[in-house]
Amino acid sequence: MAITEPAWTPSSWRELLAAQQPDWPDLAALAAARDRLHKLPPLVFAGEARALLAALGEVSAGRAFLLQAGDCVESFRDVSAPAIREKLKVLLQMSAVLTFGATLPVVKVGRIAGQFAKPRSAPTELVDGVELPSFRGHVVHSDEPTPEARRPDPERLIQGYYQAASTLNLLRAFTKGGFADLTLVHTWNREFVADSPAGQRYEALAGEIGRALRFMQAIGIDLERERTLHEVEVWTSHEGLLLDYEEALTRQDSLTDEWYDCSAHLLWIGERTRDPEGAHVEFFSGVRNPVGVKIGPSATADEVVELAERLNPARVPGRLTLIARMGAGHVRDALPPLLRAVRESEVPVVWACDPMHANLVRTPRGTKTRHFEAIMEELAGFFAAHREVGTWPGGVHIEFTGEDVTECLGGSEAVLEEQLDHRYETLCDPRLNGRQSLDLAFRVAELMRSV
């Protein structure tokens, strides 16, 4: 008699080891918070997730490109209209550069409206010589450097939901209410970016876009009726780290009876939680959202194929994005065997490059930073690996901010090591500023033309 696998449910993951979960001190309070979340409205809808799935299917087929970008970890203190607007400006600028430079549609996915939690490599960290629980994001506890502030508080899960709802409300208003109108492409250039080489190059591109639009109008195309010129789709994503939160926001779609994680359009599984037998892979195997997995340099071809088979057994284009984060020194050797193995498995995937995480370094003073040229070297290696194997380099996944920070070194207007302290504002890892993000977009567009 054949043994049948138990049916998946949103709580199936509880039978397995769940890595990187907070040590919640009050389980009754956690259960109460989870119950409250379960009764709240969904943040996103199943139909939206299916629309993103279709868009990512175009990426997997080599007919579009994925731009996934945003904060390292969102702060509860920065949920404001100006902060959200400035992040969106950078995302729209980068998208315009990539679309115009490589003549391909760009699928825009923000690390936004839910990127409140972070995995950590160690349970504790030293802050001013004092050992404290590592900061895991505002949805877990405060970043204040005291033992009391670092105590996990389930009430913050509820606060995270409302912060995400506020962000989504503004994001939808900006993307559908005229702010993202392509005829206003010049207005997206921020003051501190405009005078930089990248900003000046962007202004020249904006002028070309304007001339192209005027030409279309002159030959009789009614630009006012072209909805895609005046509105954009920006999807939301975050690392699906806190499984209590994700389970509580999972809903059964009334049209299809399938389960969707309604906390975001796309969720990804991190390098530290991608065990095929672990709780995170079990949970995300059952929801129908597009999902991603971070893949580091230690991953073997067998492991990656097993993940692909586990997360996309129906071989649905756009369902699975594999996000390579190899490091500048490893990508050219480590990535090609994985590309070949996944291609031979015939599981359709989107391959994206995260050039940020494996290129983290510390200055002699202990400040975490990233070198812009190391980021670009990994991107160049990612594209070279795909050229070698004959697969499609489908996207980039980066951490940036719309603010004029000094967290990553280099770029066309080089941030120097002695300048890092001027505006080092990240809650966790260093992010590209607007100038550096535009630099990256122009250089990625050039790499895309070489494929």
C-alpha cells in the first residue's frame, strides 16, 4: 500500500526545524498576536501575485528583466511619504535606464512594505563593548542597545502589519496617481544626484525619452490613452523569515482554493534558511506566490536542483527565482555548474544576482561597508557565467536608499573611507545611495547589451 504525503497546511512547517526565529519569551502573547494578524485583511491579493507570476514568467523566458531593490531592513521610524517617495524615485530611475538602455521590459519589485526582519550570523553582537542580543529588525525588537530593548515583543508583529499597510497605501497612490508618469521622467532626478556624473547621464537619457514620446505623439499616437505611460506596477517583496507572521497572513483564494501568503507579492528564502528539509522551504512549497531563494557559494548543484524541484514541482514559469549571492571572487567559478544543473533539470527559473551580501567588508575601525567595484565585479561575473552556459541573466537584487548616505565605498563620485561616518544611517548592512544606484543601472544596461 502506497504511503501518501500529508496534505500541506499553513502550519505544516511547525513539524520541522525553523532556523533564525526569535526566542519569543512569551508564547501566549505570540499566539495572541498571531490570532489578531489572522483576522486582519490581507495586505496583497492573490490576483496581484498571479499577475507578478506572469511577469516573472516573461523574465524566465528571456523576454524581460527583474529589478528587485530597496532597503537592507526597513525601519519603523522611516515609514513616511518623503522616505517612500525617494525610494520609489530611485527605483523608477533605475528602471528607466535599464528599459531604455537594453530595450526590454523591467519587472519592478521593491524590498518594501514588509522587509522588517533580518537573519543574523550570530545570536549576539558587541555594541560599544557590551554584548547584546543581535538586532533582528524592528518587527522583533528595538535597535536600542540595551538588554530590555532587545527583548522580542510579539506586539511588534502587529505594528509591522500596520506599517506595511501604510507603505502599501502610499506606494499604490504614487504608482497609480501620476507620480510615476513617464512624461515626468525629469522630475525623478533628486537634487543631490542631479549634479553627479550619473545624474547628468540620466538627464541626457531623460531628454532622449522625452524626444521619443514627442515623436510618438507627432505621428498620431494618443499618449493620453496609453495607460502604461502614466502608471507602473511596483510589486512588494521581503524575506519570509518570521514564519509566525507569514502563516498568520496566509489566505485561501476564493477563486482557486489555493493558498497565498498575503503579506507580499513575492517572498524569498534566505541563504541561512534554505534547507530543503527545513521549515521555511516546507512553508513556501505550499503557497502559490512567486518565491525566491538566495544561493551562496557553498551551494552544490544537487542542492539547488533539489530546491528547484521542491519549490516548483509543477514547473510553472515565474514561480521560482534563484538569487545568486556568490561574491566577486567566486561567482565566475561557482555559478556555471549550478546554471547547467538547473537547465538540465528542466525546472524553469529566473536567475537574479545579489551582488551585495557576499561582498561585505569591514574597515580597520570595524565599520561594515561594500566596495562599489566589488559589487560591479560580481555583476560582471554573473553575466559572464550566463554567457558561458547560454542561459538568461534575468535580474539584479540590490540594497539601496533614496537618501544621500555614505555607506558603500566608491562610485562615480567616490565615497571615501574617511567619509563613511558622515551619513552612515543603516540599521544593519550598508546600502547604495542614489548616485551609486544610477551608476549601477547604467553599467548593468551595458552588460545586458553584451548578452
